[in-house]
Amino acid sequence: MKNHKIVTIGGGSGQYILLSGLRDLDDFDIKAVVSMVDSGGSTGRLRDEYGVLPPGDILKCVLALSPHRDTARQIFQSRFQTHERLKGHNAGNMLLTILSQYAGSFPAGVEALCEVLETRGTVYPVTVKKATLVAELTDGMKLFGESAIDMPRGQQREKIKNVFLVPHHSDSIEVYPPVIQTIETADYLIIGPGDLYTSIIPNLLVSGVRESIQKTHAKIIYIINIMTKYGETDSFSAGDFILHTEHYLGRAIDIVLINQKQPSENILQSYAAQKAYPVDPFLQEYQKTDKLILEEDFLDESGGIVRHDPQKLSSCLQKTIKSFT
């Protein structure tokens, strides 16, 4: 049986969900490329106080690929409550920070944590250079930092016009070298799900990533978000997600996965209070292209939260990928 080389590109909870589904597929060789611009919560504090790369999104991916995921997540996501300096941090972020400092580099710390948790796959930071994500709005205003972009203040905010990275200690933000070979030798690149401007596109802004994606013969699979995000993707249709992502990719997406099941009315009401709505599956402009459009039920709304179901995603991806072999 062929060992398909699968590379996921993203960050945050969306990549955790995807990797949780892919983890147990025996014929998939999984590598995750993870965004390094998270600036909120425990991750942001560690970055600011110790000058380390943000550990939060990497930690999620390591946990997702571990056969001990449920137990490890319960322990590593637990937050300290009493000690003044530790208060608010979670155990996993602290452990990854300590491992990175002792091992001499962030990737070495990640590799050590993967070894301990016996991950079924490899997790790479997209870069080891420190940077701040900046969003330029349509009125010219600039927002500095992922947390500022992700959590709009007030009732109104202009739309995002462009995003870019500002290096902290170098002239540019170069890709972590193993990521280049990983992308160029992949059979499939899976992008999403995840917040477009704070989890997906930051990876594509790192020097060398876009170029590697343009060189690879891998097919690109894009998983469209189920809900829009206030301040980022207001009123976006599925076509808008594709258009904006292809702009930063510099090449066409081959396969698109779109959820076709509507969340329940009571959950939609709670999301509407946050100005988030189901993504319109409108794709008329792509119907005559050679993209493979897969519209299926990928919905999981357990716990009152709308997300992709890991097993539904992995089943569709496995079936689709095998159809090409």
C-alpha cells in the first residue's frame, strides 16, 4: 500500500481537528507545518517575557498526532492557578518552552516533545524567526499582532485589505529549511480549516513557502471554514475564501471541501451574536474550472461549538486521495 505524503499547513484549533482525524490513517505519512505568529494568552506572555517562539499552536498539533492525545491534552492544557508567575500558563506551553531552551532550539524542543508523546507524524514550525503579524485595513489603519487582529474591539471595524510580517531581529522571515523539502516532495498539501488571516495566510507570508508551493507537484486541498469570522471574513462565500487564498498561494487550488450541512438554529443564534454566520457555498465562478468540489456533511456541533468533525474529514480525504492512485 502506498504511503501518501501528506503535508498540512495552518495553525490553531482547525489544524488540531484535521490532524486528529488524519492521525490514525495507516497509509498516510503526515507532516504539519504550523504558523508562528500567535500572540495571545499564555503563548503571548511566554513570547514577550522569554523571547521564545510561540508554543501554543505547535503544542496543539503535537497533541493531535499523539496516541495519548486525550490524556496528554487533559494534563498539558491544564492551567496553573496559584503560583503568581505561573498563573494563567498551561503546562504544555511551559514544558515546550523549557525543552526548547535546554535542547538549544525550538525545533529540537518540538522534536523532544514529539518523542515523549510518540506522535504519529512530524511537526515543523514554519519559521524559527520571530515576527509580528500586521493587518492593514481598508481605511489605512494597521493592527499589530495576531491577538489584535483576531479580537476586534468595538462594534465596527474596516475589512482587512492586506496582511504582512514584520521581523523582530532580521531583515526578512525565512522558512525553516526542512519545510521546503517537505512541501516540494509532498503528494498532497492540505490547507485549512482555520482563521484565514491569522492561521492560514501567515504561513504563506514566510519567505520560501510560496516558492516551494509553486514548485511542488502536490495537489492542493483546501478545507473551507464552516462559519465566517467577524473582522476577518465577514460575508465571505466559499468562492471568496478560494480567491483570497489563491492570491497568497500564487497557484490554483485543486480540491475543495465544503460543508453542506447547516448548524442547528439555536447554535446559529449564538454565533450571530458574535457576528459570525455560515459560509455561503456560492461557487458559480468555479463551476467551469477543473477544481474538484466536494460538498459533504463535515459538521460537528457538539458542545455548542461549530467545527469540522475529524472523522468525517479524514474519511473524505482518504477516499478522495485513494481515487487519484
